[in-house]
Amino acid sequence: MRSLFALLLAGLLAAAAPARADTELTFYYPIAVGGPLTKVIDGLARDFEKEHPGIKVHPIYAGNYDDARIKALAALKAGQPAQISVLYSIDLYELLEQDVIVPWDDVATTADDKAWLKAFYPSLMMNGTYKGKVYGIPFQRSTIVLFWNKDAFKEVGLDPEKPPATWNEMTQMATKLVKRDAAGNVVRWGVMVPSTGYTYWMFQAFARQNGHDLMNPEGNRTIFADPDVIAALQYWRDLGAKYRVMPEGTIEWGTLRQAFTEGKTAMMWHTTGNLTAVKDTAKFPFGVAMLPASKQRGSPTGGGNFYMFKKTTREERKAALAFVKWMTTPERAAAWSIATGYVATRPDAYETPKLKDYARDFPQAVVARDQLKYATAELSTFQTGRVRKLLDDAIQAALTGQKTPAAALQAAQAEADRLLKPYR
Amino acid sequence: MKHVYGWLLLTPAAILLVGFTHYPAAATLVDSFFSTGTAIRPSRFIGFGNYALLAEDPIFWKVLGNNLWFALGTIPTSIALAILMAVWVNDRLPARALVRMAYFTPTVLPMIAVANIWLFFYTPQIGLVDQFRALFGAPSHNWLGDPGTVLACLMVMVIWKEAGFFMIFYLAALQSLPPELEEAAKIEGASRWHFFRRVMFPLLMPTTLFVLVNATINSFKLVDHLFILTKGGPDNASSLLLYYIYQVAFSFFDTAYASTLTVVLLALLAGLALVQFHLVEKRVHYR
Amino acid sequence: MSPAGRRASTLETSAAWLLALLWLAPLLYAFWAAFHPVEYATRFNPLAPVTLANFAKAWTYAPFARHFLNTVMLVTMILAAQLVLCTLAGYAFARFDFAGRDIAFGLVLVQLLIMPEVLIVENYRIMSRLGLVDTLLGIGLPYMASAFGIFLLRQTFKTVPRELEDAARVEGCSVLGVLWRVYVPLARPTYLAYGLVSVSYHWNNFLWPLIVTNTVETRPLTVGLAIFGAPESGVDWGVISAGTLMAVAPLLVAFVLFQRQFMQSFMQAGIK
């Protein structure tokens, strides 16, 4: 009896002590584009483990960006393991306020590591940097581009290879492109810019093109009520209300692609993340261009960055660095860009044979890269959820004619000032 | 002994009920008097501070108003349709089983799935509603993007979802009416409408009250479709109180303010409870 | 069922049919979009080719198999717990005259109004304190003691003649023995009705599961469907319709097969 007990005990002890101490990384990530991408991530994690014995990676697919943030924070609070996560680039301030992340500079100490931190496009680093330290490593990043239907351009006598380069050109072309039936009902609009889901993001493009960003780099002040910003919203509103080249009211983000591929609008502004899907469904030749300029070109960047959490051991941080470096090599950035339509995050990725070949057959894929030099950070402040909703509501109120652009934006600015005062 | 047994039998359910209904309801009230804590700033007692914010929060008043319109817009219509359906299905209608099934089907479908499909209905130009209207030469309309129509569109969907469910209760009530009633009315030569108004409708009153209360509770509780269709937009034109609570709690992380909003919702529901209690008392509901 | 009423007039028949068609339209449309290539999603051509590609795509886009499993486990777990807890409590309220019974019953009925979805903020906090965030138990726990179930069973148990209980007692049955041998068998129709209503409710429930789940391992179908239905790149109607149909199929098929039972269950559960 006693020997049996001893045997059991020995068995239990053996089971409790692992053969070798693996460093385990739990890694939350969102997927915001359709497609079986979770399998791709799982496959990448397995490949990494093969090359790095001693590190185990558990990727956890957490839904969309909002889910991923909520889930990762909940896991941290509940004491469940979470070392790294891909989260919205604009969650930075929220994560700082919750005091859950550490800068990559803390672990990236070798010369090679430091060079790696500088390998990405500067405009993609804006949302990840706070007070000179890098908290977010770009992973799946997008910008807004203009899609145009070449057949529609040809039909109305426009050069199908020449997209609008300025606001004026866009208005004029769009006016020509509007098609009505015998009864005078519009069967094709000139241009559509979505105004649900990511309203503030689209608006940032207008504002940037008109010369202004919407917040300061410290994330504690918004610039909604500047005359240039108000004029930008006025232009967006006018596309529907004055020039009649866009439907009035808000335009649904989710169904816009379908409207474009069905030929119901000749141009649309949408995320580069949509490129692959449009390519697969459009039955007509289409082009992708940089967004038109008013005072300058411009688009915000968007998407997800790698963050490292504070509650991590030294070994885990080292392993996390190794994993994220591995995930962002030029080859993998290129492959991920091709699989998703996202921007490849670093210039040398565009020099890889794989992406070069792809771009030769499908030149639309590099437009987003070319636009990066005009790009700016996505709207992100302290209290970011509230501030974003304030702006969304203001834009929608203006687009639906409930308020004038000036009144809507001034009210939003006043409210944002109230929210952000404690952070100054 | 009966005391012991009674409580013993009740205990497992009681623990869960207290734990997930009564305790959280009380905790919500307590939380509404504190500020939301963050890692940098801990939570502290602020008295009615959250309520003062609430009184000045235009979005709160907007969603409360929406909830009211939503209830007014959906409940009477669903009930009228439910009665109509029940009367039809109770008749000797050709293919009656099929018709009855059609009416009831929305009840067994999840709101989230239904919303996906209705999104395609309402899409401008290529959606079903606009395609149908185009047959008559009507211009396309931006149904969900126009603050003037968005709430009505959601109401139509909810009426579709609920009418068949309410029909069931009327059907049960109709089947318990004595058939001689209608025979008698026929002999007297009363018109169908007259019979319905003077005889049937009053007899259905208890069912109507029951459905009314349920429908009102539902109108505060049912927000699933907003996640797919409008996210409360444009500019909160279609947002409802519970959806706003969700946004404040889980996207602004302001749990204290969310608790304050929840207190309002609880107070509204408690008010309803009182109304219901009165109605129920009157018709001696409890056996 | 009582005998059917008069025969409907032609006009009314047509109106009833038209309404039925309208009521089925969303489902019919979903079938159309799901079984045809995407370019026919908005074009109704009877000659459009039929395809299963949308289903294949939907199946690979989201872990539907896992969501199905989660939903089935969740619904089963909740129902099992509800049946046990509500039977015990319903029996206590129906047949035991214990101190504080009426107050306790009143407190139980509070849940009919304040359902768990209203208390999302506080219940989420409780779950994270209990370490039950992102578990099936965490989704199910707030619903297990169902006031509706307790009320329903109390009403049913009250209709059981006392003599049956006394007879069982004489034969030496314990309290639980009487419950099991006498009350439970006689309440079978109520159990069936309640079961169907509960399964439908939790198969379709969305808000609380959305809040309390984090990962594919726990998400039920509704939550999976919501995430699947709103990608950043916009929606593909055919694929979404296919996914939607897959998610509703089990319940829908069960409903079509046992529609009479379903409707009577909802009816019975409602008029008690």
C-alpha cells in the first residue's frame, strides 16, 4: 500500500515538473479582413516554433480590433497569460492609461535590434510612438485609396487611365459619371465615401488633404474646429448635398464594396484591405489611385501593431522580441501583404522577389505604398473611444444635414476639450 | 420540517438568482455613485456626479427618446398584426399550416442572423427594397443612412420578428373562445368587423395586456440588430439605451457611467413591473 | 385544438398568403444569395447557376464547427441545470409552506423583468472575479436559475392532486422520491415546452455571450456569426447568407419538422 502511494506521488511530481522549461508566449490577434487568415497565423506560429526550440507560441484569434482589445485587457486583469498582442494602432493611449504595455526599446538593445526598429515606414510608426519610445510595431496596416471603374470612365468619355488628382477634378469627373435613367433616377453615382464603421478615419483623409491633422502627437488635444477642418467636412457634405454626385446621408461601410462591384458607383474610397476582395469580384477593369489632393495629398494609416505587455518575465520579453522580429522580416511582410492586401510595413519588403513579381502583375498593389509618404497617424487620443465617437457623431450629423459642419465640429471640439483637459 | 425542506429545495436556485440578479442590481446602484477608476486614478465617491453628467448628456436623452419611439412604433403594430394573423390562421384557410409556420418562423431565428439579411434589403440601389421600388420607377433611398428613415426601418424589422411570436398567444386565446359566439353573431347578421370589435377584441383583452407588457420589456432589451445594421448611427439616430450602455461600458470603459445608465434602465423596468402588477392583480392572474 | 372557424374569403386568403410570403421573404432571399454565385446575389434570374461554393467559403472563413459545438454544449448545459434547479425550486414553492415563501417568490419573479442581459456591466465584473470570463460556464451561469422556469413548474406542480403525493408517501417515498416519481412524470408536457423555449432562446442569445467570451473556444454561433458578418473589407452577400443559414439550420430544421410542438410549447409557456 505504501509503495503504491509512493509510486503515485512520484508520478504526480513527474507530471508537474516539465521536462524542459519552455518559454510560452500567448499572443492575441484580431483579423479584420475576410478569409481563412487564422490558419495562416497558426502556420506562422508553428514555423517559428520549429526554428526556435524552447519557445512555444499560442496564437489566440480574438475577433475584430475592438474585441481583441477588450479580450486582451480582460485576460490581463484576470491573470491569464498574455505576453504580446496585435491590437489597433490607435489603442496606444488606452493601453498606456491602463499601464499594461512596455516599449520595445527596453528589450531591443543590440545594434541589430535597433536597426530593426528603424526598418519600418516612418508614417506607420507614428501611431506606435509615445514620448520618443516605440510601443507598437506595425504588422497589418492599411491606408485609404481610391478605386475607380475604368469602364464607367470610358463610357462617359473620360480617360480610363487617369484618376482624379485633386478635389476639383474628382468633383468634375464624378459629375460626368453620374448616370440617370429615363425617369431621372440615379442608377450610378459618381463617387462614394463610406461614413459608417470608420467614419472618423475617412474624415481624416479629407482633413489631411485640406492641410490638417486632427490631433496632436501627445494625444491630449484635438483640432476639430479649425477652419480647414470645417471646410473639409463641408466638401464631403457638398459631394452629396451640392454637387449631387454621392447619395445623401451616411454610406454603409460594409456594403459599399458590393455597390462598387455592381457598378452603382464609379469611384469609391475604401481601405487597401479591400483590394483582394475587389479584385476577386469586380467584372470590369478597375484602377487604384492615391486619394485626390486639396492643398496636399493625404490619408491616415490604420490597422494593427504588435504590443508587448508589462506583466512579462525577462525570458518572455526576449522570446517576444524574437517572435515579433521573425514575424516582420521583409519576406513575411511581403507574404502577409499579398495574402491580405495590407501594406507591407517596410521598404525592403517591396524589394523581395515575391512582392516584386506580384506588383508587376497587379500594379494596384503598390499604390498604398506610394501614398505612405503623404500618410499620417490614425486619430488616437486619450479617452480614444469617446473622442472617436464624438467625431463620428459630428460627421454623421453634418452628412445627414442635421447640423452644419461648423456647428457639429465646434460642439465636438468643446466636448473633446472637456474630456482631454485632465491629460494636459 | 417543511421550512427546512422548502429552503433546502430553493437554495441552489436562490444562490444563483441572488448572485446574478439581485446582487448585481444592487451593486450597479452603488457603482453609480463612484467615478470610474483607472490604473492612474483610483475610483472615488462622487455622489450624484454621474447623474449630473447624465442629465447633460445629449446622447442619453437621444437614446431614451429613441427607445420611446421604438416602443410606440413597434408595439401597437405588432399587436394588430398578431391579432390579424391569429384570426386568419384560426380560419379554415387553404395551406393553413404553411401560413402559420411562415408567420412564426422569424421567432426561431436569431436576431443577429436576421439583421445580416435585412441589411441586404435596405442597401441603397442594389438592396431588395430599392429593386422592388425601382419596378415602379421610384428613386433609390438611403434607408439606413438617413436619420429620418433609419429608426422606422429597424421598427419594420422588429415588427417582422415579433408579430408571429405574439400571434401564438392570440391563437391560444382564440381557440379557447366558445365557437357558439360566432355562430350567434352570424345568426344576428352582425358584420365580421362588428363582431370583432364588440365581442372578440374585448375577450382578447387579457392576452393583449400580457403581450403588451412583454413587448415593452422586449423593446428595452432587444438591441442585437444594432450591432450589425447601424451601430446606433447615423449620429445616434437609431441607438437604444441598452446599446449605449454597452458602448459606454465596453468601448469607453466607463463602467461607472454605464452603471448609472443601467440604473435608469432598471428604474424604467421597475416602473413597468408596477404597471404589470396592477394589471395582473385586476385579472387575478396567479392561480 | 378547437375546431377551426369559418372558411376564409378569397380576399382574405390572398392577403394571408401575401403576408406569409412577405414573412418568409428574408429567409427565401438568404437561400437565393447563399446558393448562387455572388454576381447573382442582387439579380434574380431563374437560370442562375446553383453553387455550394458560398458554403464552402463560409465554412473555411470562420470556425463554424467549433461554434456549433460550443452552442450545443452551452444550450445543453443551461437546460440541464435549469431543469434541475427550477424543478427543486418550483416544487418548494408549490408544495412547501415555508417561512418567507411569498417574499422569496416575489424576489424570484424580479428576474422576469431584470434579465441578465440588462446587468451586463456588473455581471461581467462578477465573472471576471470568479475567473469565469471566456468560459461556457460563464455564459450559462446567470441563466441557470430561471424565474420563468420556476414559475412555470410551480404552476404545473400545483395542479397535481395531493392524493397522489400522499399515496407515494404511504409507500415510503422520501421528499425527493415523491418529486421524482409523482411530480416530474406528470409535468412532462411542461418540461418539453420549457425545454424548447429555453433551447430556442439560448441558441439565439447574443449580447451576453458577446461580452463574456474572448476566443473561438467558447464563442457560440451567434457571436461567431456577428464577427464573421462584419469584416473590415466589407461583406460578401453570398458568403454571409451561407454562414447565416448554417447557423440557423439546426433550429430551423427542428422547427419545420416539429412546428406544431414548437408553437404549442411557446403557447403553453406563455399563457401559464
